[in-house]
Amino acid sequence: MSTECSADLFGFAPVEGREVVAAFDGGAITSDAGSLLLGAADHAIKLTKRFAACFHDARRQHLIEHEVVTLVAQRTFGIALGYEDLNDHDELRHDPVMAVLAGKLAARREDCAPLAGKSTLNRLELSRLQSTRYHKISHNPIAIKRLMVDLFLEAHEQAPSEIILDLDATDDPVHGNQEGRFFHGYYDCYCYLPLYIFCGRHLLAARLQPASVGAASNAVEEVARIVAHIRRRWPHTRILLRADSGFAHEALMAWCEVNGVHFLFGLQQNTRLVAEIASELAQAEAKSRRTGKPARYFKEFKWTTRRSWSRERRVVAKAEWTEGKANPRFVVTSLACEAHEARHLYEKLYCARGEMENRIKECQLDLYADRTSAHTMRANQLRLWFASMAYVLICALRRIGLSHTQFARASCGTIRFKLLKIGALVRTSVRRIKLAMPTAFPYQAEYHVAHAALAAAATA
């Protein structure tokens, strides 16, 4: 029996009379064995292949080592697994599981790794709208936007009777001299102001905007594009837009009214609006002081602005007294009062839009959608789309593979931490690649369920 060299061992405090030592001699080991489920989800919805088709490669194909489909898959899977920085790929390009996910196990040239490093991936992210002498890879923004809506539509077996599209913009702080940077007074920092559109957990649009424009500046354009796309597939589905007061603009509401789309928007309070519910606020105050608890009443009325609105619209007001002070809130809607009475409209329908905040947090905190550190807006928009596709991929895993498990409503970060980050010994032979995962892994039942569901979806 050979004796291990003590110089290669790390010694630690003994436990119950036994030495505790460690060494870097385990062979090919990965910390991302669970990510094979992500690969199965990708096979089910064909995301990375279709995303790669949105790029055009003008390089000489017989001279290149890393094809666009490999680059796109590598970057998308990397973000989904928590590797948001391009520098991470200088190590990941040698990872056996990343090679399996990207579909490329060996390099064609002896001086290359199976996958791309940071410099090659950086050229992908800096791709132009059209190929140039120094930028051979280009991307098609229209195709990328269309793909996001297509993936949403395909996630449904049949057309729903109604869908709710949630719109919101959020801050994306910048820390350099990026193109389009602007100091936003509300967020008190230099930032971008990306616009997100969700339908439940489905991401339909992620548009990078400078903070110098309003949140709703490009809302009409994005909504018109998405609604037209949806109606080509689902002509009879009722569509409702829901957003906060930043979107209660005449242009967007008028577009909805002309195109048969309903809306429910928050409405910024002012003295005229508060005066409309003065008696209800007085009743709420009296009841709150009598009971010692918050009190609220609802009122609806027709209202218009003095200059900006073209017509009167239905407004629902919440007259609330809480913590010793008034807390009035207002929403404007195209929904009829016969179908949605005031309290239900506000408490059940409008307040549910707060769930979208969690989706944005998933995109920005779990999938690093705010990692917009490139110089140009174009490159940062492409980074936002890569993060968005990583979000869509994990959502597909959750929707298809985990719908009947405890992770059915788990966040992307939780799914990554508990199901994807699994240490395993990688054994490669001529005929197969086997990942020996820990016997003590606590979520084996969920892994079995997810694998079976994803395999069935891929062959359906």
C-alpha cells in the first residue's frame, strides 16, 4: 500500500482519536452536478438553440473553435448557476459538467479548452446589430424579443380566457461612466431604469432604459408589440394591464381603450382626489379612533385631469386611517363596476401586482440582471437579455419539473442552492459520463420527479 506524502496533505484537529486530513487529489469533481436538470429543461423548450439563432456569425467557420450556439449556452447556463462574471469562465471552460451542458466535450485544437474563456465571450456580448470587420458576430433584437413571447405562449397547452400583464420599472445602479447613465433623484444614484413585463412568473420583456426617461416612456411600444404577438396566437384571450401610478399616462390608457385592452393602474394622489373622499376619510378616522385598529372605506367616481387626460375614467379610492394618520390610495381602471366592485378591485386585483416585485428581485438578485457594467447601452441590453434567458430557463425547470414538489413556488436562488449545486465525482469513459452524486443528498425524491417530468416533456 502506497504511503501518501505528508507534504500534499492538510492536517486538521483530530476527532475521537482519528486524524483529519485533506488533499486536492479527488480527480474530476464538480460542484454543479444538479445542473443536468437545467440541461434537461433546455432540451424540453429548446431555449439556448433558439436564442443562438438570434445571432448571426460572419466568422470563417473552418477557422473557429467555439460556435455561437456553444457560446450562448455557456453564458446562459453560467448565469443560471450563479457565475455572473465573464472572468468566471476562464475556469469554467475546463469544467466537465459545463461542457456537457454546452454540448462540447473536447476542443478541436490542442491549444484550446473545450469551452470559451472570458475574452471570446466578451466579444459575443459586444456584438453589434450588423457584422463589421472587427465584430463578426451580430445579434437581432427583434428576434430576441419575439423569442421571449414565444416561450411564454408555448408554456400553455391552451389559450387562457384572461391574462394579466404586469409592468414595472426598477433601478439598475451603474458605477462607471456607462453610456446612458443618469442621476435619478428618487433612487438617489446614477442608474438605468429597465422596464419589465411579466405575466405571473413568465418574463415577456426586459428593456434597458436610461434613467433620464420616465418609467412608462417605452411602455406603449412594448405593450403594442407583445399584445399583437399574443393575439396572433390567442385572438380571444382577454388582456389586462396592471401597473403602479408611473404608468397612468394618457398615451398608454388611450392605446388600451382603442385596442380593446383593459387596464388597472395606480393613480398619484393630489388635493383634488383627496377632497373627493374627505367624508370617507373622516368616517375611517372616527372608526379607527373608536376601535383602535386601522379602518378603511372605498369609493368610486368618474374623474379626469384638468389638462392631460382626454376623457373621464373610473377611479376607485381607498380611504384609510392607520397609525394615527390618513393613508388614501387611488387606482384608475377600464374595468366595469358590474364585474369588479371597488373593494375587490383594489384589495384582490390591484394589490396582487406586488408579487411582481418578487419576480424583479429574482431577475436582479438571483440572475444578476443588474450586472450592466459594459460601456455601451447595446452591450448592457444584451447582458440583460442573457440574464433574462437564464431566468426563463430556471422558470421552465420549476414549471415542468418541480410543479408537484416542495420547490413549485421556490425562488430561482433557492432552486439553484438546493437542487443545482450538488458536488459529484465525474467519471468519463469511452461510452459514458457518470456523475456520482452524494448518497446523503436530501432532495433525491424531488430530483427523481424533476428528471422524469423533464424527460417526458422533451419527448412530447
